[in-house]
Amino acid sequence: MDQPTPDNLGPKLADRYGIPVFPTVTGALTLGGEKLAVDAVLFVGEHGAYPQNRLGATMYARMRIMEEVFRVFDMSGRSVPVYVDKHLSYNWLDSKWVYDRAQELGVPMMAGSSVPLVWRDPPLEHPKGCKITEAVALTYAFPDSYGVHAVEMIECMIERRAGGECGVEAVQCLRGDAVYQAAREGKFSMELVDAAASTIAEKKPGTMQDHARGPIAILLTYADGLKAAVIMTHEYYGMWWAYAARVDGKIAATQFVFPRLATKPAFSLLGQNIQEMFITGKPQWPIERTLLSSGVVDAALRSAANGGKLINTPHLHIRYEPYDNEPIRGRGTGPAGAWLGQWPPDEIKELYQN
């Protein structure tokens, strides 16, 4: 734990279950020895008092810690599966370094958001090879905090289009009235925004223009001409997630159902995928999706810091194909069974209370 605090559950759980704790990354991966001595690495690189950079991105110590992980792999002459929570780093250069180093060391690596794994209402999965010309994702908060979730929500859908993912040509981040002006200019479709919002029961009556006074839009132009937009506001549809696209000439839309239950069902689904990758050594989805998402968020922050300037992104011409196997994700329209049970369970309830 890079910045432990008295209320952290980690040390309490470790003590309860006899899990050894070391003061360094190297010590943890070698179990205090000389060489790599674990079967896999799970890295959650956020939380804590980290500064922000000039673009407003929180400078989490992702690359610093991953460099130490990779150094242990290198000196041990072998690598094990790694999962990195959310984006690879807070800026493009560090994200690309993490990706390149993992490739060099042959690391089975997976990263990214839990949002692509949650329930979809109505259920929606594009067939591979379909024709998608435009897409939108609805979320809330700010690009630095929730941008990677929304970009990955779009990516998990549009990467299934004909030709697979080909990368992003340009990124622009707009705020306030400039968002509505961009819609009037045809830079993104308000029809798709309304279609996505219509899947959210908490949506207010009327249109986005009626309620959202300070929206943020991340506009994406893909190398194959596809247009996409991430809309960030809570004023119209609340703190929820939704998606819509023009697919084979028709509009398809769904809510990505992220239940706010004590059992944290979205993280349970993510955990199941991580476990599968640790056991098989095969990522459940391409690491390139998260590399691309990390680069898009970096470009969006640069655009916003420059008054909404269009940022050309030839470095984001990242090509990949979605895997044929589907990850473990929510089926139906919402959680059921154990996801609706008690949390915390009786055996560790007192750790939460103390």
C-alpha cells in the first residue's frame, strides 16, 4: 500500500487471513527473497493524496510501481499475468511505456474498466462485422476521473465493427455552450444522445438542453471515419451510464446498468475476469483497448486545457480485433441472487465497524 491510512481494510484482512505484507513492491513479488515468487499481480493504482499535473490529471504512481514490477520480472527471467485497474497511466507517454515494456517482457496483461462488464438494459451486443457510423456514451463527472470508463464503454461496442478497431485520428474536448454548438454543427448526434438517455429511468423529462448547463463532450474522430462522443453531465440523466449508436443504418441503444449495491456487483464481475486470466494466462480482452482509452483521455485533457482545441492523434492509430471469446459479464438486465445479499458478511463485519 503506497499511502496507508488508519482506516484501511487491507492490513486488517491480511492479518485475519495470514497474508504476508511487505514494505516494498519488490518484497511483495519475491516474498522477501531474491526472485519472483508469486503467480500473478493485481495492481490498483489509485486512491490517496497525489498531486495533479498542469492538465488537471491526478498523478497516480502507476508507472513508478509498474516499473518496479517489471524490474522484478526482468531480473527473474520470467513474467506472470498482470491486471492493471483502469487506465495504464495518467499521461500518454507513461501509458505507452507500460504497454511497450509489457510487450518486451512477454507479460500476459489485462487492464481497464469494470463498466463494459455490467448488465445491459435492454441487452445489446453488436455482431462482429457490423457497420457502425456514429456512437455516443453518456456518463458524468470529469474526463480525468470517469473518462476512461466511458471511452472503454464505447470501445467494447464499436471495436466489433467491420475491420475491427483502427484507432483515433483526432480528439476534441468541449465544455458548456460549445457542446451544443458542436451538436448543431453535426460533430455529434443529439438524436443518439436522446436515444441513449431514453434507456435511463431516472432521466428528466425533456431534452439535454433543458437541463444540462455545463456539459462536457469528448469528440472522437476515428481513422475509418466513425464519429463518437462521450457526454459528461449528471443534470439530465443522473449518475448513470448509457450508449447509443447508428448500426447498419438503425439506432441501437442500451443502459450499462451499474448497480449501487453494498455487494459491488460490477467489481465482482471484474474480479471473475481477473481470476480467469490469472488461471489461464490469457487476457479476457485486448490490452490495446486500454492503451487506446488511456491515450484518448490524455488528448482530451490537453484539448480542454487549450480551450477546446482539436488535437490530432496519429499516435493513437492503434489497431486491434476483439477476441472471439466473450468476457464474463452480467446477463439479463440486472443483478440477482448473491449480488443482492448481505455485505459485509458476518465473518468480517467487525473489521468494517472498527
